[in-house]
Amino acid sequence: MGPSMIVALSRAAAFTGAIILLVFGMLYTETHSDVAWLLLLLFCGILMMYAILPRMSDSVPHVNSTIVSIGAICMVGFLLMTVQLVRIQIVQADEISQRSASVADGSVVQDPRNRTRDRDVARGRILTRDEDVVADTVEREGGVFERTYPNPHLSYLAGYHSPALFGNTQLESVYDETLMGREGGNPFNEWLDQVLHRTRHGYDIQLTVDSELQRLGYDLLGDRDGSIVVMDAETGAIYAMVSKPHIDPNRLYAGYGPNMDQQVSEASEYWVQVTESEGSPLLFRPTQGLYAPGSVFKTVTAASVLEHGLADPSTVFRNEGALVVGSHVIEEQNLPDDGRVSFTLSESYGYSLNVVFADLGIRLGRERLSETARQFGFESTIPFDFQVSQSRISSNPEYLDADIGLAETGFGQGQLFATPLQIAMTTQAVVNNGMMSEPFLMHRIRDNEGVVLSETRPSSWQEAVDSSIASELQQIMIESVESGWATDAQISGAVVGGKTGTAEVGDRTPHAWYTGFAGQDEPRFVISVIVEHGGGGGAVALPIAREMLVMAMDRID
């Protein structure tokens, strides 16, 4: 290969690389800042100059080579300018149009077209499955529409809508175009509304949440911080999703009406209040809260033991009250009888014996225990209506290389962190033949006349374990309620299974956990409850879960 061929190939590679970088920068514009994008443009310009600038022989007059160089520079410059204009006017158009800034007097400066666009749209409602209002739009004097959230036990599910200041979050963000009537219906009618400047009515979103079940969870948590998730054992539909503490989205609303400056000022003051609050009310705990799971993780450990053939539910283990792991001693706190030392796997789960599950964690080893946890969704992004934090097995990859790390993880401590939704889905997999369903909040979209435009179809996500192991785990959870520490979860005439958890959090009072299922003839509802620093799971979280499951069976067909 001669020198000229090498030069030609390097020029082609430079030009191709520049195009690839530009396409990547355009498609993934949200992953980098404007400064990074401009530096990328500069670098691509250098690559293109190298690719297209011809080599001039010494016989070519200097003025001619200068003209060629200037032409190449202009051509590359115009090309990069075109790319920048496409990025600004098409790719980033919506983001740029929503930008705002506060000036010295506290007023907000923003694209004035947004004021008329959003102010004159009757934004769609967000409703529960039983038609209670999560978010509504009311018309004020002068034909200006404002967003309201009339029910405190439901309001925070929507997130917040603050068009003149903070934008949108959660459902208000994910379904913004639908709520504004710009997508989800008849495209021709939506276009015609814009062309004729007719008052648009956004589309309503109906959730799977039951208002009364949500209210009960809200009342049961009281002034305690925590979360409750109730979901359908088969479809993944969310019937309740309680989070405390939470924001009041009414106080974050700032629109484009005549009271905009006052609303901006009040919303800004409230924002400072909630962001400085120790309780983190902006954190939506069911999907974003990460907690040490404690003994509710033993479902995953038991699944791994069964999956890899280390034991079956009737296998007997010795528990003499302590387990020495290197220089550490794990003491048993949950023995039902100090004189008893032999327990089956099912009994060890029901009595939440840490010594047995610590030993099982060591026997499983890093690869097998981690593999099973990932099958249940740990370290994956759960598909949901809005963002879910990833539950994790360990923060340090080397932690599970040591026996003490495996032991502590085996009984639910160590470096484990899980969301309440993750724990509910773990139980859901147990009662759904080992299959995890995609959880969902949005049930259907309707127009302002009540015509259904679309509905969510339940779908599977991933298989956690095969159906035979899921069946064994389900029976183990039932026996935990029948004869273990979760006997208070029993409901007359119902099939009930569950697991209590008490998660240690340093020197503070432990988190109280409970996860389980219930149904008349077979498991129908799945629940996870966490009360932050609440104490024992059996005494604190379990009673909440039982009341929620009783109401769910009574109210939901």
C-alpha cells in the first residue's frame, strides 16, 4: 500500500468519523452541555478540513492554493453552521422554547409564545380508576386555565406542573404532550386545532390507582415516613403507591396568568423549603427511595438456593445461635425456641433465621447469588411510567468476594439497596409463576367527552425463576404466615403469604418492612410496605399491609 493510498484512507476515515460524531451529538444531545457540543463541532471541523483540503503541488501558484484553502474553510464552516441550526431549530426546539430565567426583580423571562400556548389549553385531567381527581384544570377570570391538585392523598402521584418556573415531573412530564392534547388522539384534529387557533382540550389520563385504597395507605402511614405499593399479582397494575413525606404540587404551580409573578415568588419560596427539608419530600419513595431490604431479601436468597440445588424446602439446617465468619460473629436474634437447633429451609425463612441465611449466602457464592438477584431485577432499570432507581446488590464489586459480604447479603444486609417497587415485584414474580410483569400506572387515555383513545396492555418483563421454583417459594411464604413470625398477617378465608423484615441502618432505629400477597382463592394482590426507622417489621409494617390487602380484596374486582 503506497503513501497516497494511506493518505486517502486516512482522509476517508476522518470524514466518516466526523459524520458519526455529529450524528451521535445530535441524537444524544441531552447527555452533554452546549460547551461540549461546540467543542465537538470544532473537533469535527478539524477532521473535515483534513479530509477535504487537497494537497497542492509546489507548481501551483500560492494565491491559488490560498483560494482553495479559504474555500475549504468556508465550506466546512457553512456545513457546521447548518448542523448547528438543525440542532437548535429541530432537535432542541422544545427544550429551548421552555427555557426561562428570573431577573433581579423576581419576574420570569421566557418565550412569550409559551404563555399563550399553555395558558389557553385546558390541560387534561389525571383521574384514578374510580374517577377521583389527581390533577385538574380550572378556568380563572379572563379565560386563563390553571392546574390544581384537590386531593392531598393523590396529588403527589402526578408530580408537579409548573410551566413558568420548574417545568414538569413524573406523570405531568411523561404524558405532557397527551395532557396538552398534542398527541394521543386524532393527528388531523390536533393539527387543525393549532392552525385555526381553537381552544384545545387536553386528553384525560385514567390511572390504575384506587382512590380509597390510596387514602387508606395515606392514613395508615400517618406522620411516619415510608412507602406502600400495592399491585396486581398477574398484570402489574398499580392499585396504590403511597409516599411520605411528599410535596404539595399546588404550591409549586406557576403559570402564565395575571398572577404569574406572585405565583413564581411563592413557588420559589416553597421550593427552598422542600429542598432544605430533612425528610426529602421531593423524593418519590416507591420508585426512587433506596433502602436496605433486610429480611425481605431472603426471598431472593431462598430462590437462589432452590434454583442451584443447594436445598429444597424440607432440607434441615443447624442453627446453634451464632455463626463465626472470619473475625466476625453473626448472632441469631430470631430463634423461636432457645432449645431448638434444627430447622428446615421453609422454617428458617418463616422465622427469619439470619444464621441459616448467612451460611446459605456463603455457600452460594458471589456469582450465583448475584445472578439470581439480577434475575429478580436488581441492577436493572425497571420499565415504568417514570424513572425508577436501580436496586443494587453491592456498591463495591469486591464486597462479595469476602465471606462476610456474602453472609450479610444472604440475610438482607451488607451493601444491598432496593426500592419498595423492586420488593413488591420480587413477590409478584413468586406468585406469577416466576415471571415479572411490567408495572404500570396509566390505565387509559380519554378525550374530554370520555371516548377511550388508548389503553395500556399488560406485558411481561423478564423471568426471575422457573414456575416450579416459584411454586415452592409461594408455599414457603404461605407457611411463613401460617406458622412463622408473620402469623398476624392471616386473613380469614384468604390465601396469604408474606415476609417480615427489620433492616438495620447503623445506630438508628431499623426500617420496618413487610412484603406479601393475598387473594380469595389464589394470590391476587401483592404488597410492599416500609416504615422508615419504624422498628420491627412484624409489629409495624405487617399490620399496615394486612389492612391494605383486606381493602383491596373488598374493593377491586
